[in-house]
Amino acid sequence: MISELEKYKTADTSKVSTWYKAAEVSAIPENGGACIKYNDLQIAIFNFSRRNEWYACQNLCPHKMQMILSRGMIGSSEGEPKVACPFHKKTFSLKTGKNINGDTCDIATYPIKIEEGFVYVGFE
Ligand code: FES
């Protein structure tokens, strides 16, 4: 049975070859994030419940190479979901990974879906 929460995110799913079962939905705080590991990658997962959306991106902030984005502040800017790094407030689109307020490198975003109470992150 497919959960009513089943929802395919934002990033392109056409190249996904592996859906990694990352966590139970209940393990990710509402309107907050958590970090999961996939091989050597740290991935930030966000339960953006105010928007009824989920997002996944790299946990590494490219500004000072800190593993921290899962603890960032999420919000919206002109309709665009975003995460702000807690250290120096560099802000990234959760849809595209683009750095919104500066010239810091963009970040990687990943497809995400919810099925039967679990969060899955898609990898090529
Ligand atoms: S380390 Fe993230 S904004 Fe500086």
C-alpha cells in the first residue's frame, strides 16, 4: 500500500538508478532537517512540512567546507524553498542548489520521495 504522503520531490528523477531507504519519516523533525549517510556522502534531508514538501541536498556547506546544512534554517524566498547555513548565512535553493545570496559555489540536490513511512533519496 502506498502512503498518502507519497510524493516525488523537486530534483530530476529521470536519472535515478537507486532509491536509498534513508530513514523513517518520524525520524526527521517537522520543518527541520537531519543528516543521513550514503556511502561516503553526507546528505541533508528536510521535512518542509509548512510547504508539505521534502528536499535533500549535500550536507557540506561549500563556503568553509563545514558539514552543517542539515542544521540550517529553512524558509522561502519569493516562493523558492531555501536553506541558510547556520554559520555565515549563505543561502541555497533547495530545488536547484543555487547559491541565492552570494558567489559561493552551488550545492548538489537529490531526488527524494516518501513511501510507506520511509524517506528515500535517489542517486544515479
Ligand atoms: S560555512 Fe556555511 S556559510 Fe560559512
